[in-house]
Amino acid sequence: MFSQWFSVGFLNLERITWQSPCELLQKISESEAVHPVRNWTDMKRRVGPYRRCYVFTHSAMPGEPLIILHVALTSKISSNVQAIVKEVSAFQTEDEDKISAAIFYSISLAQQGLQGVELGNYLIKRVVKELKAEFSHLKEFSSLSPIPGFTKWLLGVLASLKKEVGGSELFTESEFKEISAITGEPITETLKRLIASNEWIRSESLIKALESPLMRLCAWYLYGEKLRGFALNPVANFHLQNGAVLWRINWMADTSPRGVTASCGMMVNYRYFIDDTSSNSERYLRTKHIEASEQVLNLVSQFQRNSRL
């Protein structure tokens, strides 16, 4: 009965602008769970030119956002969230010719009592229709998503390695030599400490040395680690259920303390090929098959060749 009350037929889609009620803007700011809003100027940018913010509301709860989706309108599919949330003028004029892609960079549930009610899928579908009506030439739709849980999983993997092999189960011989030259041995113990404390991000040489191994480990985490046959990562599972493709993993895509702590600074694009989302969703739910790009599958293949977990 509760989920029926909040079914899509009872929901209203609203676009939020700087002219929206102050109380509503305040609630949206406070509900932002992915990339915290710093101040009112930041909030103004997020509803200004080249940005869209949409919410679902319910007629029985006027002025109360249920779920919030932030969108960036860009020239290409974004690989770095700093470029989206950076400080830019909120007074620039929007040029439609510069808009080729819509990036869903934050989706937040504003009413925690609605956990488990399937609102995000409906919101993305409705927003795609709105954007296509506003920009008929818009063809590319993608998320730029965090990877919560990856660092925790990685630290668990490092903790499980046998001390006598010292990391050779994860790294190629050349990677092992390069990393050990920077950290000293045993590298697994040192890496656990550096990753747990985020200290590794201060070393340009470590950032370079860890890119290849962490990218393929992340690809395996998203593609190969499962919970009851579905993707273990909750954000991955959400977008895959919606019919998106696991499209691109991005290195140093979120270098904020939150991003480094959660996923060693990596983010992922789940791309929505609109004509294929229904069939992708049905196949994932029925067979648990994950649609993935060549980049992701190549990284998974590298993991399977080079890692012996």
C-alpha cells in the first residue's frame, strides 16, 4: 500500500530554478548526499546555466522534494566531477550548440522513509524525456557516478594477501618493482596504510604507479563482484537495473577527500543508450548479465590475467 501511494502516477516532476521557493532550495541543498553544497552561490550554480535540477514531489506533500536529480549539460560525456562542481559564473548565457550530453552527476533521496521505493529509475526516465523535449539534438545520456565501497573492498583484498608473496598476487612484475621502489617492502602493508589514510594521493609517483592496477581492480569490483548474482556495488546495481551500460571508469575523477576515501578518486560513467535500456534492464534482471563497454571488459580481462585472488 505504501509503495502504491508513491507510485509514478501520483508523482509530479518539477524543475528547480533560482526562482523556486527558498525553502525548497534549502531542502535540496541539505539533502545533497553525493557532492555537498558549499553555500548559496554553489546552489545557484547548480540550478543555473548548463545545469538542471529536477525533483519528484507528491500532491499530498507540497513543497517537499522526495528525490532529487542534478544534471550537467556538457559538450561531451564528463570524466571528472571537479569540472562540473567547480566555481564558475552563474550568470553566463547558455549556448545550445555547446550542449551534446546530459550528465546525471547526483541523485539523492530527500525522504529517507522512502528507501526501497523505486523512484530513481522513474525520475531518470522522466528527466530524459524533458531534456529531449528541450534539446531535440541531445543524444548522449550518462551518469558520472561515485563508487562507494571500493576502497573498503580493496583494503580487504590487501589484508587477505599472503605475507610471503607480498603483493605479487595483485601486481605484474614491473608494477611490483615500481611500487616497491616508492614504498619499500612489504608493499601490501605500506599500501594498506597509505590507502587507508589517503596519504598516497600526495605522491605523484604513486598516483602514476597505481593507476593501472587500481583501474583493473575497480573494473573487477564493479563487473565481477556479486551479491546474489547481481552487482555488489549498490550504485552499479541501480544503474544496471535501469538498463544502463557500464561504460567507462575514470582515473582521478573525484580528488575530493570524500572521493579518495570512497573509491581512490575513481568514478564511473553508466551510459544510457535510450533505445536499449528496456532490453538491457530485462536481460540484467532475468540473467544477471552486465552490459559493459570494451574499455571495462579489457580491464576485467587484464585483472583475470594478472591477478591471482
